[in-house]
Amino acid sequence: MHGAAFQALGIDAGYEAWDVPPAALEATVAKLQGEGMLGANVSVPHKETVGAYLDDLRDAARAVGAVNLIVREGDRLVGDNSDAAGFAGALEEAGVDVPGRRAVLLGAGGAARAVAWSLLQDGVAEIAILNRTRERAEVLRDAFADGAGEGQLRVIDDPRDAMGSDLWVQTTTLGMQQGGENPETTPIDEAAWGALLAGARDPVAVDVVYRPRVTPFLRHAAAAGARTVDGAGMLLHQGVVAFEAWTGREAPLEVMRRALQDALQEGN
């Protein structure tokens, strides 16, 4: 989608994927100081460690504790996190209002931290965090405790502890296409959805996984009556944030959307 955007605006630039072992991270970041470099995206496993090699961090990256966007500003490399803005953009485009909602956050990794920060910024009433290991969920809760209201963040051990919540966000890799196959793994049993959504007003299920577009999590939630938002929206909107940070130009949203849709279709 970035290549299509560069071409649409006549910008002589390209977007490349670099395979970077952890031992080569510092040296690879140093390459971004080179003439003509605009910046980079950062993926796992480097999001939480790359900040040590940058000159500064934006507020989102500091709050989330993870960098997925690097922007070259003169001779300085600045880290940011566009996942939070990408998540907010996807919800806005889908017509999902956050203020007052009771959210359940499934997972406690880097994506979960970005989603939690986005929801808190946008006025969510409550976030219940459910993770395979309770300790990691508690770390996430405590990381945002100072900026949250009393009772706004809590850790749960079972999805039934958040019955009636109206925003369910899946941030793990469960259900992601691997080796051309779409596993049927999901953090919530299909049979549980009806009871979980009972009494919820306009329930919404969001998955950060974008391949496949319809994960088991989303399929089961939809069958129980929830609106769904797939991971492609978050991917698109975080890409828009990155493009505009690198170029200073307004991103051609529809061009990027078509390119992303084509790429995801080819991958399925």
C-alpha cells in the first residue's frame, strides 16, 4: 500500500522488508540515518527494544512502551506508535463510538498496549484484560493505572467475568493464517458468545489479525449478533499515519485501501 501511495503522488521512494535478527538491530537502525531514508516500520520482536537506539520518542510510543514507526527528522531518528491511531481510525471508520463502552481486551502484548491506550484516550468506561498468563495482564493494567480512573482497568480470569460488555478486542495471533492455512484457534469458545453478549447494547467485536479477514473470533461473534471490525482497518489506518509522517503529504487513502485489499486477497 505504501508503494501504491508513493506512485500515486509521484514520490520517488520505495518500501522494503528487512529481515533483522535481534543482534543486528542497532546496526540496522543506524542505516536509517543514510541520505534519502525517510524512516521505517518496526515489527515483532523489536517493538519494545528499538527505542534504545533512537534519539527521541513521541508520546504514544512512551505511553504504549513500544515503537512501530521510526521517522527520520534531519539527523535524528524519532520513534512513534501508529498502532493506537490506526486502531482508533478503524473504529471511527466503522462507526463505533468508544465513549461509555465496556471493553474486553484479549491479550496483553504490544498490540494490546496500543489498543488500551487508544481506548483510554477516547473515553472508554472500562477495560477488562484477559490474558493466558494473569501476571502479564497485571503488568499491562499497572502500566496505565496512573492515567486511568478508579476501576477503569481490571484483570479477569474468564470471559464470563465480563458478561454484557459491548466491545471485545482480540489482540493475539490466534486465528492468524500461517503457512497458507487458517487455524481455527480462538480465545473464546463459539458456544460462549450468546451468554457473553446478553444484555449488551450494540456489541462490537474487533480483531487485529488481518489475514484471514474473517477470523474464527469474528465469525463466532457475528453469529451471536455482534458487529465486527477486521484487522485490515487498523493496518490501513496505521499505514496512513506512517505515510504522512514520512512524507509530510496527505495520504491517498483510497489508493492505499485498494492496494491493501488486493494484497490480502492474493494472500488468501
